[in-house]
Amino acid sequence: MNIRFYNARILIQEEHADAAQSGTSVIQGELWVQKDRICYIGPGGDAAHEEPVWDEQINVNGNLLMPGLKNAHAHSVMTFLRSYADDLPLQSWLFDKIFPMEAKLSGEDAYWASKLAIMEYVSGGITAAFDMYKLKNDIARAAVESGFRMVFCGDMNDFGGTPEITEEEYVRFNSMDPLISYQLGFHAEYTTARPLMHGLAQIAHKYKAPVYLHLSETASEVAECFERYGVSPVVLMDQLGMFEYGGGGFHCVHVSEADMEILKRRGVWAVINSCSNAKLASGIAPVFKLWKQGVPLAIGTDGASSNNALDMWKEMYLTAVLAKLKEKDAEALPAEQVLKMATVGGAHAMCLKDCDVLAVGKKADLIMINLNMPNMQPQNHLIHNLVYSGAARNVSLTMINGRIVYRDGQYFIGDDPETIYREVNSTIKRMTANKI
Amino acid sequence: MNIRFYNARILIQEEHADAAQSGTSVIQGELWVQKDRICYIGPGGDAAHEEPVWDEQINVNGNLLMPGLKNAHAHSVMTFLRSYADDLPLQSWLFDKIFPMEAKLSGEDAYWASKLAIMEYVSGGITAAFDMYKLKNDIARAAVESGFRMVFCGDMNDFGGTPEITEEEYVRFNSMDPLISYQLGFHAEYTTARPLMHGLAQIAHKYKAPVYLHLSETASEVAECFERYGVSPVVLMDQLGMFEYGGGGFHCVHVSEADMEILKRRGVWAVINSCSNAKLASGIAPVFKLWKQGVPLAIGTDGASSNNALDMWKEMYLTAVLAKLKEKDAEALPAEQVLKMATVGGAHAMCLKDCDVLAVGKKADLIMINLNMPNMQPQNHLIHNLVYSGAARNVSLTMINGRIVYRDGQYFIGDDPETIYREVNSTIKRMTANKI
């Protein structure tokens, strides 16, 4: 499909997520999509650029085109447990409530729960998710059918997976479909025995690949790692050679100055999950200090059972204001930087080098923002409006890989919403009726 | 207008905001509105209840009817300064940026900025606001034309207003229109000389009326009050007899145990503004401790220039999760209580005794929530879904005083959206072009 967007405001960002905030601007003009890529950005009627034959021409009416939001830490399937177990601390929430339910999950359940997550993603302007979960074949099927870009993260731990299985998945999912990719990873230090971690580090060295894991999410996780190994989880990973080719830590709430220095030196992404960490009372990540130290930053929603929404607008807001609260400084972490974390940063964190910004040659992973809604008015500062006042309801169109998957409340993801809701509700009903 | 809602889920709450959380339930059935009031709630086809002649019958399709959200602290006009001055601490934000712009504001400006706020309110399910600002005639005109319920709060301070003016406003606005009411109040201790406060306390005694003010919002405000008077702002108000007939404190971020004891004893509402306090780095109010001590609680958005959205869904979420963060306890402040703060609590805080819950004889101030959206699925726990995952986009209909003011993206508030946007943008353009 060749699609012409005209009469648009277009958000232009620096490709480097850690660049100064001055790298963000808004231009007026057109954006052309040819198949899966952006082929032109500029003023209309430019004689030097021959127009393709258009399948559709969309009048943006002065609204905004911007890169899709990147959900850099997700467990998409966990939508089935939304509001199932709230108001509990992480350990009992995870071991008493979540793990027993997940043990009952079938591939078909995972397919439908992923579809529900994808509905929430695309209607809220999320064009890619970095997903850690089992049952990847079923999630991949849901993603490809939906036209959604899914980057898997290896999920090995003591209860499932091995370095060999991770390697097999790495090879297989990275040649499966243009919408699917895979990065090496494992669940976390506190759920994974040392030999497994050691084996995974060797795979990372073999492929010169980055490694991702839940890292320093809670104070007790860090304390227990000190008991087991005498060092913090970040230091342990460094000692294991896990970050030889970079990678990322999900959460990074309880990281020391020394930990930050390692993350910076290794180019390891700190993926911030403000809502989940707040709701589980895990703490506030030191985002401002991480940024000042030069640690690359991205934002994720975590799963729906801990968050409970999969809403990057809410994440951006909380990330911004919690940084100000933590530093006791209203100037900490400017809005431009938060927007970069949620777009360019997330794309780079999950190795989506072609989906980071709106520019010629990049993948057409973009969203249209309705500025003619009360929370976007007046237009004193467009980027501040996005970060401090923007919401999922402002997303009027979502395009991934050149395909429109959501537009004005309508989903173009294969299955219809009613079927998806019915199937996910039947999953949870079956599980709770059958307590075994 | 007589309107029948059928095929509905209906949220039923205890009238007492401080009752145990067990007081919330959801029933299935019908809700009938006759003129401005609810005249029936129950199963359909009930022979004992004669149906009025219907002007409209609305199939709720299994979705939810609930009381409108009550914005218990607002400066509606400040929409014109949204995203105008962000990332600044409260004192310099207020004195260097906000006050100079507000000095240039005309009544016509205030009318349009109020209309913009009302658009955001009704599209996000807010049916009443407790508004502190000057130019009340213009705000009242916007509210009455829009069909919006506005409760004014006296705004006297050293730069404008007197106890006499406050009294005159109190009498006049309380007999103006069914949608308009007025409560005694003043800006804050730190902006108001003692003789003015003393005079207002006398008015409160004369009318046996509650008094409202910004109270203990920042640490520096409290410290300066100690310097001036040797006591905290809460203690000073108690000494002045300000809370003889109750009242409320907006923010209540920096309150001591002794302060809480006074608030409880006097029945003074603590109105929590989580987003504004976070964004301005003022701190996290001790909501859980206030609740446990028995201080009555409500929630407000504050103004759009500090927040920056007027979104009670965001406020509910932040109030819940910040309480968990502050207490380092994921169990702190259950979702049911937060929902009560935003509905029953807010109504009682602003003395709207007839707008608190859905029950026969109450005012028809209600909203319809679309449950057939991905963030509301699956239906593991409806109230948790509302508080932890709900968003303004779930609001499909807003009714105030029996009149539908918003429905499926359409506004029925007198002026059309394009005009409102144009006028507010022209206000700010005129002000910033004309620097004097």
C-alpha cells in the first residue's frame, strides 16, 4: 500500500536517544509511505519528488504524525490477569497469585490474551513491544496476524528454558517474519541458577548479542543477590560477562552509583516501568540520575496484572513526575527527554534501528495524534502537551510496517473485538472454576 | 427530559465516603431519570413503578452507569496556561510565570478558558468542579450555558477580595442557578494577611459555614507559617476558628499527626491533588495515614498549568499508587476507597449532598463507562479495572442535572469545540505578543 499523509504536523527527532533535548522539532508538510517504509517527508507539491500511485490519501487536518510509542518491557499475555490480584507486594503477588494461574495457560489462551494486549497497544499508539513470556509461537501468531511488531526477549529461568532452547529460539524467531524479532534474555537473577546464566552468557558471546533481564526491581531482590553472591545483580551480570555486547535491565529501581557506572560503560539500557513499580510499591527508579550518568533509557508498561493498563501515555507521565518527586526538583527530567525514551529510546533498546524516528528510509511505524481535543489545547507547547496532558484517547490512527492497524476506534488486526473479549473472559472463567 | 437507561450495570455506593469498602456493589437493571433527578433504579418491567413518558430510551448494552467524578479542587480558567510554564518549582512557577499572565486576563478570556475546561471535564466524566478563581461571573456564565455544575470557592487574598466581597459572593452565587453554588474560602495562609483571615472566620461563624483554602501544599509554606505564627497552617486555622463548621484543605501534603488530628476533629476535608503535587515536586500527601486517622478525603485536579490534564482517572491512579509508594506497602489504600474519594467524597467535600451516589431522589449526575474497550477487559474486577486501568476514553456519556452534555465525542455545551479552541489560543497569543 502507498499512503500519502498531507496537511500534517510531523514530529522530527534526533536518532540518538541520548542527544540533547534540542533535537526535537515539529515541521509542517507531507509524509509519504511506500509499502513498509517512509519514502518522503517535506512540503507538498515538491516537483523533485515523483509521487507513487496512491492507494489512499489521508488529510491529517493539521494534526500530528509522530513515531509510534515503543513498549520496551511487556508481558502481553498477562492481560488475562488484569485486576485479578491487586494490592499485594511483588513476592506474594508473583508466587501465590500469578505463577499458579500462568501454569494453567494453554497456547490458545496465550493467543487470545496477546490479541487483547495488541488491541490496547495499537489503540494507545504503541507500535512495538519487547515481550518476555513463554508460549512464543502463539504470541507470534497473534502478532503477525494483527500486523503488530513484536520483539521477543528470552525468558529462561529455573522453571523452564535452557541456554540451548534460548539459542534455538534466537535463531528461529529472527528469521520468521519481518514483524518478529528476538533478543537473548532470561527472567532474572533471583529465578535463575548460575549455570544457566553462565550458559546464556556464552551464547551471547557466540552471537555477539546483547542480553536482557529483570534487574534490581525490588530491594529484597538486591539484598538476596548480595547474600548469594556478595555483589549486586548488576555487578554479578558484569562478572558473568553477560553485558559484553550490551543489553538491558528491566526496572532498575534499586541501582547504586557503581551499578549505574557499569550500565553506562556497557551501554546497557535501563528500561523504566514507573506504573508497575509504583503499584507494587517497589520504589521509584533513579531516572534522572541514570540520565545524567549517561545510561541509555527506555520505558515499558510491564504486564497488565501489575500495572494494570498497557498505556505508554500514563507511563510517560509517571516517569516524568516521579523523577521530579524523587529528586525534589520540578526541573528534573524535561518532557522532551521522556518523549525520546518512549520513542527513539525504546526502539534502540529492542534493536529496532529502523523504527526509531520519522525519516526517509525508516519503517512506517507511526501514529496520528488528534490535537483537536480539549487536553491538547491551547497549543502553548506541543511536546509538553503530549507528555503532561496527552492520553491514549488522542491516538486517532496507528500504522505499523506501512499497514493501518487502528483508526478512529476501529481495529484492523484480524479478529474482531467481541471475539477477543469473549475468549479472554472464558480463559479466566475456566481457570478460576477449575482450581486444580 | 425523561430518560430511561436500560440493560445497564449500575454502581451502587454507600452515601458515607468514609464507610468501609464493602459498601460498593454493582447491580444489573434500569435507571430512570425524570427531569433533573433519578426516579427509579431496579429491574426492568417492574409493574409497581409506572413509567414516565420517555423522551429517550438508551440501551446501555451491559455497560456501566456510575456517579459522575467530582473534581474537588480546580482552577478551571487556567487551561489557557496549559504547558505554558512547566518544569519549574511552585514558588517561581506561581510568582514569575502564572501571576503575571493572570493579571492580563479579561472576563471574556475567562469565559472561553472555562468552556475549554468544561469540555475536558465532561469528556472525562467529571460532572462537578470545586473552582477557586477570580472572574466568577464569567465562569458561572460558561457553566450555566454548558449545563455544568460549578461550585465556587472564595478566593480572597492580599491581591484581591475582602471578607465583605466574599460574603456578597456567597449570598449571590448560592441563589443564582441550580447548577451554581458557592462555599466560603480564601487562597492560602501564605498569600493572605491575618486580618483578612480573621474577618473571613467571622463570616463563617455568621453563616455557620465551612471554609476552604490551599493548605500545607509545600514544605516551604509550612516552614514560613511557623516563622510567621509559630504554628503550622492547620493549627493556625484552628486557632482562628476557621474550621468551626468544617471546611477543607486543598493539597494537605505536609501535614503532621497533630494536624491530622485537628482535620479529623473538625471534619475538614483533605482534598488530594496527586498529579499537581508530583509535577511541581511538592511531595506526596499522606493519604493512607489521613484515611486511617479518619480524615474525610476527596480528589481534585488542580489547574491545567500545574497538572497538566484535568483528568480524574489519572488522579485516581496516582492517588492509589503514590499511597503505596509512600507507605512502601502495595496493600495501602484499596481501589474501592480511591473510587469513593473521587465520587461520594468529592460531592460531600463541596457540599453537593444530592449528587453523591446513584439512588432514587438524587440528582441525575452520572456517566456511562464503555466496558467494551481493551483496557476494561477481561472483567476480573470491575472496580479495580476502573481505578487501575480506566481512562477518560472509557467515558461514553456524561449527564448533569438530567441533561446529556457529552456523548460519544459530541459536546452539547452551547459553543462548538472549534470556536472554543480558537478563542483560547487567541487569548494566549494576545497575551504573549503584548508583554506589558
